[in-house]
Amino acid sequence: MIMNKDYFFSEKKDKPLTKREKQVLELLCQGYTNKQIGKTLNISSYTAKAHVCSILQNLDVKDRVQAAVKAVRLGFV
């Protein structure tokens, strides 16, 4: 894992997670739904869903559970 103050990188260096995606990922790992993520971060549930989809692609996983496991394994949360 490579970190700088602006991005948290997945295992693939060309696919960084933004600060907002990191926030979403932390909430996702706590079991929050898109609606709950949206309320917590003051964004719409549709925006939360877009962030989740981007996270899944960047981490190269197929679902939220795999994303949470990989986030823990990579030290993101």
C-alpha cells in the first residue's frame, strides 16, 4: 500500500482511492448502506453508490464484502 496525503493507492498503482472514496470505504466496512453513507457524508445515496462502484473497480473486487476484506488486508481501515 502506498499513501500520500491526497490518495490511498490500491495494489495497482494506477488506481488510487480518493479521500472521499476512503471515507466511503471506512463506512462500507462498518456495514453502512449507501443511504446511510449518503446521510453521514451529506451526499446523495446515488453519489454514495457511485463511490462504492468506483471503489469496487479500483480494488478489483466484485462486492462490498470483498472490498471490506481487502481494505482490512491492505491496511486502509
